Amino acid sequence: MGSGDGGPPGPIRFRKEDPLSENTVQVGRPRRSSKRTLEEAAAELFLEQTYAGTTVDQIAQRAGVSRNTFFNYFGSKSDVLWIDFDETLARLADELAAADATEPVMDAVRNAVVRVARSHPGDRVPWALTQVDLMGTREDLEASGLRRLMKQSTVIRDFIQRRTDGSAGVLLPQAIAFAVLGAAAAAAGVWANAGVGRRPLADYVDEAVGPVCAGFADAV
């Protein structure tokens, strides 16, 4: 993407012949990975004709790659909305696994989530969060976001259960996981829409997640 505010990049120009060929030459844009090129093509099309009005075939054609190449990188059209956060969220399990065994459970959760947020590139503000109304992505963003919330909640839940040897039961670890991730999601939304004066994502996440973790500290 072209700016730190998550705005869409400039237009792409392609050769007319064989638009779906893997060898299509792109003009006017630096050579990049197909994954990033697909992301930029999707952003342009979503702004031009909305998310619902754009097909995977159109994204692939705009990017100058094949439909198969699209699905090599993304499982569905909605996955394009999460390209940056998916890469960041994938670190959560490793961060929790690396937590000091002597660290209190909720401190470990808080610190792991903040470290994940700190690993997110500061100049990669997801346009899916900043251009929701213009692109018409709200419904699919919420649905696909819920799937990601569910997946990451099991990571935190299982960590708490392991660290407490199961004494915390099932409901409490699950409730904690959803509360922590809900706070982190709220922080990410505020961060994405804070404009050019935004602070690092980790600052927002720590401010939101800290009180939640402190509130559950005595329970586990």
C-alpha cells in the first residue's frame, strides 16, 4: 500500500494481451510479490466497485496473475482483508509458548499479546479497517473477523488451562480469551483510524488489554 494511513495504492496498468498470464508485465508499479500485488489490486477494485461487486477473477486479472495464483495465497476473497493482521496474529501461539513459566498467568497473556502487537509493522495499517464504508466491507469484515477471533481464542484458552493445570475449568479461560481479544480488537480499530498522528499499535493494545488482564488476575 502506498501510505502509512492505510490508503489504497495508485492504479495499475497492464498489457492488454493475456491478462491472466503469470508472465503479464506490470507497468507503472515496482515489481512486488504476487501476494502484495493481489492485495493492492483488491483494494483498488473494492474502492471502484465495492467489495460485493468484485470477484476473485477480477482481482486476479487486475493483478496480472491467474485465479489459481490467488488461491495459492488466499483461501477466500475475505482473506485479502486480513493480509497484515493474519501474519501478525500467527505469532500469538509462539509468544505464549515462550512465556516465562514463573510469570503470573495473566501477566504472561498480556505481555504476549502486546509483543504480538509490537511485531506488527507500523506502516502497515490495514485499509480494510480504514476504508470500511467506501469499500462496503463491513459485513464480511465482521464475519471473517469472528472466525479469526474464535481461532485465536482457543490459543489463549489452551494456554491458561495448561498453566493452571486445568484448575480454571473451561468457561473461565474461554471468557478470558474472548475478553482479551475483544479489547485487542477494539484497540486495533482505534489505532487504524487514528490518522497520521497514531502511536504504535502496541501502545493502544496495552492500554486496552491491561485492565482486562488485571481484572482476571485473581481468578486464575
